[in-house]
Amino acid sequence: MHVSDYIIAALILLGALILLMSAGYTKKIFDILPNSELKSNWKKLRLLMLIFFVGYLSVAVVVILGKTELLAFLSGVIFFMGSLFVFMVVRTGLDSFRKLKELNQNLDDTELKNKELEQFAYITSHDLKAPLRGISSLASFIKEDLEAGETAEVYSHLSTLQGRVKRVENLINGILHYSKIGKIMPESVDLNAMVRADFKNYQNSGNIQLNTKGKLPVLVGDKIQLSQVVSNIISNAIKHNDKEVCEVSISSVETPNFYNIIFEDNGPGIAPKYQQKIFEVFQTLNGKDTFESTGLGLAIVKKIIEKHEGKIKVESDGILGTTFIVSYPKVLER
């Protein structure tokens, strides 16, 4: 046996030792992985490493014994096993990265939801307390007026009290709607038909002009949630309009990856400094006694659009008219 054969055998045995150590390290990987499917894949790799280890030992023995024909056969087997091992490593690594990406996304979503819930709970408690305090004060006024025999203001107080009760009811309903925005059930949605159906709610109002410019796209998304988007934006434009004739128009511009759906009105506009505030929960620009508003309409719109992987923005000079632009993806990545 030549010196070179001993060197070859030594290198093969060193490779076998490295394989054995690698198989040992996979035990530590098992303790880190959160998913049983991933653990199963790494167990298969570990088994393949041990088979390799045995193969390396066999080749080393064959080299030492000088069995040339057997060495050629074992080399072929080792090469085949090597390509199989590389394939399994790549596939397992890909699966691991995919699962970890999903896990990180879920963690990010959970963290975002926790922050959202914290803010939501704080603002909810404030906005629910305000009308309840008003109800309590009005009840005291009514009691005092009745005790003093002064009934002139009682009916006015009762009317205001009913408004406060209605506000609490609307807040509770708004909170329920906001909290239920969750899983998307995608289907084909004809935006033209959806907008026409919403326009019918205002067909008997002579001072409201609603129209579409051109043909609106067919979207893929949750039909119920998208109908909330259309309804909330239109009703918001009408409710806050201060003109003798309220005008709302809807159009669409197509880009390679998105449909830009444009809602325009001739209302009082929104000053630039308030254009982000309007999308926050319970935020309104008018006093809540001017409009019985929960401040949840546009927050619901924003949440639904973002759930559908889109974006919404507002453009206005704060003097005349407001434009909402919804950038909606042509394909949902589900």
C-alpha cells in the first residue's frame, strides 16, 4: 500500500468524523425548530448523514485493502448519495426559511395587533365615557327641571339624551364592525354593479348627484368588505358636504400592478395637517354634536384596504373638494 493511499484513507476518515459531528449538531437544531414538519425534515437529513458516515468508513477500509473494483462501485454510490444529500439540504433549508418567514410574519402581525388593541382600548374607553357622562348630566338636568316644575326644557333634554344613546349604540356597532375585519374570502367583484347598488340608496335625494366616469374594474376580494369601503367613502362624502348640491364621482385608472379607484367630491375639503388623522379610529374633524359620527368609517376603510394588500390616500387643498384614491392590487398574494 502506497503512502498516497494512507493519505486518501486519512482524508476519508476525517470526512467521516466531520459527518458524525454534523449529525450531532442537528440535535441542537431540533431544539430550536418550532415546527414538527421541519423537525421531521432535519431528522431525515441526520439519517442521511449517518448513512454517509458508514459509507465513508467503508470506502476508507476498501482503500486500505486495495480493492479497486469495489472502490469504484462505492464511489458511484457515494456520489449519488452526495447529490441526494445536497438536494435534501436545499429543500429542507427552503422549507425552513419559508416556515420561519411565516412565523415572523405572524409575530409581526401579533405585535401590530397588540399595539392596535392597546390604542383601540384606550380610545374606546374615552369615546364611550364621553356620551355616557353627557347622558348622566342630562338625566340630572331633567330631574332638577321636573322637581322645580319647569317642563319647558325637559323635552329638549330628552331629545339630546336620545342622541347620546344613539351615539353609544353606533359606537358599539362600529367597534364590532372594526373588530370583525379579518379573514378575506376572495371572489370576483364587479365594482360597477356594487357602486350602482350603493347609488340607489340616494336616488330620492334631489340635492345629491352621483356618477361614474368610464368603466370601473372587476376586482378580486371579499365582496362584503369591499362593499363597506364603497359605502363608507360615499356616505362620508355626502354627510360632510356643505354645498347646495352634493356631487360625488367615481373613476378608475389602471397601472401595471394596481387599479387606482378615485372617489371625488365637491365638499369643504380636508386640510393637509388632518389628512392622516382621519384614518385613525374615533377621529372626526367636526364636533360629534354636529354629526352623529363614530369616527370609525374611514378607519374601517383603511383596515379593509390594507387587508387586501392595497393602500388609500387622500388629496385635498382643504378648501374645495376631496379626492380619495384607493390603490387596489390586480392580484392578491394568497
